Amino acid sequence: MPEEILEILFREDQIRARVRDLARQITNDYAGRQLVLVSILRGSVFFATDLARQIDLPLSMDFLSISSYGEDSEGVVRITKDLEENIASKDVLVIEDIVDTGFTLKYLLRTLAGRNPNSLEVCALLDRRARRIIEMDLKYIGFEIPDKFVVGYGLDYRQRYRNLPYIGVVKPT
Ligand code: IMP
Ligand code: MG
């Protein structure tokens, strides 16, 4: 384990078990329907592909990339890579790595809702409620976490640590 990792919050086996539970719930909730999983690049990719493999439904996967304009511009986000699929009248499940203030998701959900999907829900791996500014309804949550910066299982600090198989707290530098 890199020495900058101060603490492990969720081990690989804990993540795997939680992903399986979420997938089972999603499989039940969307029975008889066809899902579009929208994975937000890059942080949610590990989560989305693991989740998709455990969902027992016909589904498609699409990817969307957004960038925020930095710390002082909360809520100002822009799409840098858009979906390839038309989501009109589809059942869309947005897969996000972590919901913090909620600004990113709020913007994204507003944009996607404007494309008239049949349904639009969120599955977030991590929820850091302590920092939430925009209240929103998250249908599926992997884990709630304390107010600490985390990396691993897709989440990065300056593009590093995404490949760690666990989720841990990184030493701020
Ligand atoms: P929000 O707009 O404040 O909800 O920020 C959410 C986005 O910030 C996530 O999609 C992540 O890309 C990033 N982020 C927030 N907290 C963390 C963290 O602890 N580790 C890695 N990325 C984070
Ligand atoms: Mg992100």
C-alpha cells in the first residue's frame, strides 16, 4: 500500500459485496425494462463495469465526460465528451463515483432530463453528505463516507491511485 494512503475505508471484498447487492436491487427494480448505464468519466468506470457485469438485464453502456471550472466556480460544469446514444424515452441510470457538494450531478441531471428519458436515476458509489449543498434524490448509494478525501477503485488524486483495488483516505499534500 502506498505510504500516502492513511487508512482503508472499504476493502476489495467489501466493495465487491456491495456492488453485488446494488446490482441485485437494480435488476429487480428494472425488471422487464432495458437500461442505459451512463458512466461519468473517468472516476466511475471501474464501478460501472463491475456493476454492469452483475446486472441481469439487457443493457447498454454509454460514457460522458465533464469538466468543472475549478474550485471557485461551483456549479459551472461543461460536457467535454457527450453520450453517443439518444436517451429519449430510455431508462437511464447515471453511474457516478462520488457525490460531494452535488453541483456536478445537478448540472448533469438537468442536462440529461432535457433529453426526455423515460426515467432518470442515479447510482453513486460514494456519498459524502457532510458537504452536500444541492439536495437531490440518489436512488442507489454504495457507501456513505466521512468528510475525508478518498482515492482508489476509480477515484483519483491528481490522476493517481485510480487503480487501487480498495477505497482509502489519501494524505493531503
Ligand atoms: P461535486 O460536484 O462537489 O458533488 O463533486 C463531485 C466530483 O468531485 C466527483 O465526481 C469527483 O470527480 C470529485 N471528487 C469529490 N470528492 C472526491 C474525493 O474524495 N476523491 C476523488 N474525487 C472526488
Ligand atoms: Mg467525477
